[in-house]
Amino acid sequence: MRVKYFPDTDTAHMEFSKKQIFETKEISENIYVDLDKKGNLISMTIEHAKVNAGLQEFSYQEMAV
């Protein structure tokens, strides 16, 4: 997974797969998801990320099995 943040537009982009994007769906006014032909999630874009996703801080934690 790769997370990119663009401060000039306050946009966050999370990439879950390198597969080819088949379609983009608008989930809400500022949230979009990219899907492959089978409907699997490839990436997600959040506009106005600091307000819409509380993106003041980002952390990652892998949980034990």
C-alpha cells in the first residue's frame, strides 16, 4: 500500500494495488474509489483530507495474527 498526500490541494491518495483501473466511483462529494473489472478496490482519493478524514497525523500499525 502506498499513501500520498498533496498539501497544495489537501488531497490524500491511497493505492492498494497496481492493477489497471476500470472505473472510478464517487462515494461522496470528496471521496472517490478506483475499481478493477471485478469491482476490487485499487485506490481511494480523499479531497480536503484534513477536514474529511482528520488527516493531521497518519500512522500505520500491523496487528499480530
